[in-house]
Amino acid sequence: YPKPSITWKKAIGPTPGEYKDFLYEPTVQLFPNGTIYFKKISKESQGHFLCEAKNNIGSGVSKVIFLKVNVPAHFQTKSKQISVPKGKQVHVQCNVQGDNPIDIKWKIQATQQYLDESLDSRYIAEHRFILLHYTLAKVRPSFYS
């Protein structure tokens, strides 16, 4: 029973088929038992991996494993200030990164109220975008989150 040698390769591109050697990446460690360990996972780590085991008896075996990396919702820019003349419309975009599903709710920080277009016709919300139709008698700064 010769001990098998185990090698790992990663697919070139998003589909399995053609593979490249994998263990030269500094954030990956291979243990003697064949376990592969990612020290720091990132979206670039996602992909198809080929595990090959050979022990010089027969042709060896292999298995393809798909590693899916889920990225939580996050913002590159935490806040932004927009100035708009009284009575004008403004288009505000929520630039959020991450994997779907992402649930976006708009809230005015000053009042802690969520904007609901079914209750207030002054705006139209379409997932990551919002069009505000506010015409205020008194201009009041507000932050939307």
C-alpha cells in the first residue's frame, strides 16, 4: 500500500477543463494528508479545483471541487453628501458590493423613517437607485442610508 501523492490544481477560467498548478500561491497551504488550507479567502479564490491522488498502482483518481466564495454586502464609500436646490429632483444611487441577494432599504437618518413608495409618492425606489421628488417649504439637510 504505497502512500498516495496528492496534488491540487485550479481551473483556468470559470469552467473546469484546463488546470494550472495551484500551490505556489502564498495564502494556500497543503498538509501531508492532502488537505488544502486557505489562509485568507477572497473572491479570487473562487473556482474549480482538481484534486489528483496517485500511488504508482493503477492510473490514480481525481475529483473536481467547486469552491464558492460568498461576499457580504459592503460599501466602498461609507457616506456621501449631495446638495440639491429646493424643489428639484435628485437621483441617489446605492453603490453596494457583495453577492446577491442584497436587500436595500432607504432610511432618512434625521427621522429614522424608512422610505416606502407605497405610502409616499414623493420618491421612486428601484433596488439600488432612488429618485426623490421632495419639494420642501423649508430646506433641511438629511442623510439617507
